[in-house]
Amino acid sequence: MNLYAIKAIYTFEMARTVRTLMQSIVSPVLSTSLYFVVFGAAIGSRIEAIDGVSYAAFLVPGLIMLSVLTQSISNASFGIHFPKFIGTIYEVLSAPVSPFEIVVGYVGAAATKSVILGLIILATATLFVSVEILHPVWMLAFLVLTSVTFSLFGFLIGIWAKNFEQLQIIPLLIITPLVFLGGSFYSIKMLPPVWQTVTYFNPVLYLVSGFRWSFYGNADVNVGLSLLMILLFLALCLYAVSWIFKTGYQIKT
């Protein structure tokens, strides 16, 4: 394994976070703070506790997942799409670097940014509400798995996209609605039976539910099923990345 190559790609991508600090860290934290002010304070005061948890505290895992999912995809997709767009990706492909090392460098950096952002948002949340984490190890496990999985998914989007407009299509039209309708701001137990059944087909539900369980011990779906869904999506993304490098789809053409 070429650790120097992985370090070079990883360091470069992490350095980009410092250069775009406002967009990478400050903006998501400010947006999350506004969610707490609007939903937690203004609306939360009118909503009863959910499963014994105040509505403001109930929002915390969902808001963290919202930011982690969107930023994982955004960071990874832009990280690989920009060198592809300007042509420097061919220098990476022609170097003595394996596809595995390329993926580890780009995806590892994107996932690291998302984990850091998630922890910063968690720290920010404690300024607004009292947050309890019953299973801290599982909380970190869900956070890391989700960050890695959706960074891989973002990597795929970055390779697939032919321009910057396409880079935004899937996150805006598919991922964001799924996150909002996946129990980030409510428990699906609050929905009518028909809509509960529909929500079970939303994959984001399992991510949010498992992550919320690590905080409060309450979940809309079985925790084991949540973990299985994450691992299944991770496996699918790994297979897709492997196929792309094997065929050269949108990379060598």
C-alpha cells in the first residue's frame, strides 16, 4: 500500500477545508443553530415530549444526520469532480497509485470532515439543550459508518456528474427530501398508519433511527436493522466504485 500517496491526497483535501472554512464548517453550524432556534425554541415549546424526550433534544440526532449526510456527499463529490473537470485526475491515474489508495484518500478526507462537523454540531447543540448519550460508542460507530458510506456515495456522484449542475441534482432533489421525510424532525409514530408504511421504504429513516437510539435508547425501527441497512448501502457503494475503476466509466473517457 502506497501510504505516501494516500497521505498526499488526504492532506490536500483536508487543507481545502481550511481554505473554505466558512462553507465547510461555519455555514452548516449556523444553519443548525437556526434550526434549534426556530424548531427547538419556537415550535418545540408547543410540542409535547416524544418518548420522554423534549422536542428540542429529540431534534439533535436528526440535525446531526442532516448535516453529516449532505456534507459527506458534497465534500466527496466536489473533491473528485473538480480534478476530473480540470483534467488533473489523469495525473493521479497515471501515477503509481492504486484505485484503492485513491478512494481511501478522497473518501477518507471527506468522511473525516463530516465526523468533525457532526461533533462540532453536537457540541453546539449542548449550548441550546441538555443532550444525553446513552451509548457513546455506538453513537461514534453510526457517525463514522454514515460518514464513510455517504462519502463513497458522493464520490460516485462526483465521477458520474459531467458538470457542476449535475453535481447538485441528486443531493438537492433526492437526498435532502429523503432526509427531511426520514424522521429527522419527528417520530414516524406520529404519522397515520399508511404514511408509516410508506416511510419504511425511506432508507434514511434507518440511519436517523439508529443514530437517535444511541442517544436516548428510543428507535422507530430495530437497531440491528438500521445497522444492516448502513452496511448494505456501504457494500453497494464499494461495489459501484470497484466497477467504475475496473471499466473506467467517466474517468478514462
